[in-house]
Amino acid sequence: MKPRHLLVLLAGCTPTAPGSTDGVSDGGTASTTVISTSGHVSETSSEATTATTALPTTTSTSTTDESTTGTTGPAPVCGDGLRQPGEFCFAPGVHLSTGPRPVAVAIADLDLDGDHDLLFADFETGELTLQTGDGSGQFVAGPVLPTFLRPRDALAADVDGDGRLDLVFADPGVGLVGVYRHVGPGLVYDPPQPVKAGTEPRALAAADLDDDGLLDLAVADESGDAVLVLLGAGGGEFADPVVYPVGDEPYDVIIADVDADGRLDLVSADQNQARVTVLLSDGPGTFVDAGQRFVNPEPRRLVAADLNLDGLLDLATASFTANHLSILPGQGGGEFGEYIPIVLGEGLYAVIGADLDGDGPPELVAVDHTQGELVVIAGLGVHDVVSIARFEIGAGPMDLAAADLDGDGALDIVTADAFGAGATVLLADP
């Protein structure tokens, strides 16, 4: 599949505060709605608006047939088997029937056979649906597991320490997180264990936050205006949540060492306040509020990645109602510069970081809920021109994940198409 490309010319600009009409659209879009690529499980020059980070700003675009993001020699050709910097090619997307309204996707080896499998949370049916992979990028429908009501997020992580991946989901309608312990063999799970998690748990992330060898959970409590930390107690059990107030209606939470002190921190996307809140670790499993930073209006999902390879993590947020994606350039010590807009149009819902072309720096990869497209933003901070490529996927995508699904060394993409009654698998075709 050949992408539609835009080349974005770089120019300096001053970010606009949320609520202003200067360069930021306030129009709504009808909907009903680290580099972590599998459902928030932590692994862990142009003129700029800050003095320490050379990430680009964008003011104009022009259409072109090929990407010219700093490559030399023959122009990249899709399907020739040669990966080149700036080349983004996928085979035609394959639709998977996963349920009527998948809203979250995670990629992991769920059955421990060495091949990647897929986990989806379906909001309409109130189920987790599994698809088992064969290592060639093909998938077969697996178990369907009921949740408590209507899940909004899901991840796969070994929360009981037995070497098998368990399933964890956020069920905001009942104020619970659910844990399916994997008891094997194959894909056999105990009944879901309810874990109290505030009033409206919307999003999840998992990592060992207190260095005790057990996975812990961070939960975005949307109506509670808080991030909850649930420390693992062993055996798939969790301590009572510790509440950390954040901004208005946090929609997402990620785990990453944003101040480079060797301890994992938390960042929330506060959708009703056009901000992100940074919670820095101040000891094993405890955090301190390090303040809020302005981003685009109505941020949905966010990601932390070193976009310009300066050794500092940057933040990016996808906005559903603004016409741009926002980048907060990392400055060290948990500080970030003013946000940089990348104009992409309204309707962005989720974003991840992934090195799709194998040249080192990660690209930002987002889903456009309104257009039903995958959007690849390349060249951030390392080229004179930012390349934006778009690929058609299913209707109303709300989440995505990346992994090498067919063992060819290139990252592939899976999107959860909430209005497309399934998922799209895009296999890399360099």
C-alpha cells in the first residue's frame, strides 16, 4: 500500500494557549466514541520554541507523490524488500472481525508459543476478544471473555509473577479494574477478579513502580480527576489504590522515566483541561505532583518517546477536537518546553512511537478517528522536512499497537476500528 504523503515545511512559531482561536480550531467532530506498543505495558535543525530541543513546528504543507525526508540515492520503492529511511509501506490492510466496537488493542504472546497474539476490548459487547497469531501475520479467532460491563482499555501483563501473561481491563461503568489470571495451558483463565479503582477507570498502564519485582498498575480515573496507583501484592492481588489528583477528566496515563533519574514516573492526559499532568517518582511507588503543561485541546492518548535522539523523553498527545497533534520537547529533570503543534486535522484519537523505517529515531504513529486513517509523522527533530503519510484503515479507529507480527524485522501495525466492527492489520511491505 503506497501512502499519501505531505511534506511539512519547518518554521518557528509560538504555541497558542488552549482556548485561543489563533491557529487552533475549536470545532467539534461527531463521535460516540513507552515505546510501549502493547497496551500501555511499560518497557521502557529547525527553529524551535525552546533553546535546548530542536523539534520542528509546522506552518504550511504541500502535496507530493514521494517522501524526501533526508534520503539519498534511489527513491524508496514499496515492495522491493529494501528498508530505507523515510520509506513507509504496508501491504493492503486485512480486516479482522473482533466484535462490533473494539476500542482498545494490545499485542503480546498470550499463549507463549513465540508468536504475537492480539487482545481487544469491545465496548458494545462488554467482552475481551483474543486473536492468536501464527508468526506470519495471520490470526485466528480465539477465546471471548466477558468483562463486568463495558471495558474501555485492556493490557496483557504478568501480574501474578508465574511467567504467563494475564489480562487486565478497565471497566469505567462499574468503577472496577478486572484481572483475568492466566492459569493455562493455552489460553485458559480464571474468572475475572474485580479490583476497586476509583469511580470511572478509563485507561491503564503497568510496570514495577516500587522495585519489588511485582507489577503495579496506574489507572486514569476520569470522573475522579485522579491517577490511581495500585501496588502489586503478589498472586495477582493489589493493595488499595493511592489517589493522586491530576487535571480535569484524565483520559490516559502512561508510565515512563521522564526525568531520567532511573525511577518510573506517571503522566496523564487531562482531556477537559487541555493539559498533561506530570507525577514524578520521589521514592519506591510514591509520586509528587510536578505540575501541568499546556497541550492541544481535548487530548485523548499520549506517548513518551525520544523523538530527536537527544537522550531526553518527549511527550506527544493526540487531540480529538483540535486540528493538530502536540509535542512537548523534553528538557531534562522532568521539564518540558512549550508545546509544538503538528497540523493534521481534527479527529486524532491515539498515538504511539515506533521506528517504522529502522533508521533509529521513532516516528509518531496516530489514528485519525474521523478519516479512518493511519497517520505516520516522520523526521521530527532529525530532518529539515517532516513527512506525513496516511494509510486507509477501518472506520472510526480508537487505538493502535505496533510489533513485528511476521518476523521480517519490520514493525507492523494493528488498529482497533470502533466503527468498523473489527481491526485492521497492516503488515510492513518495504
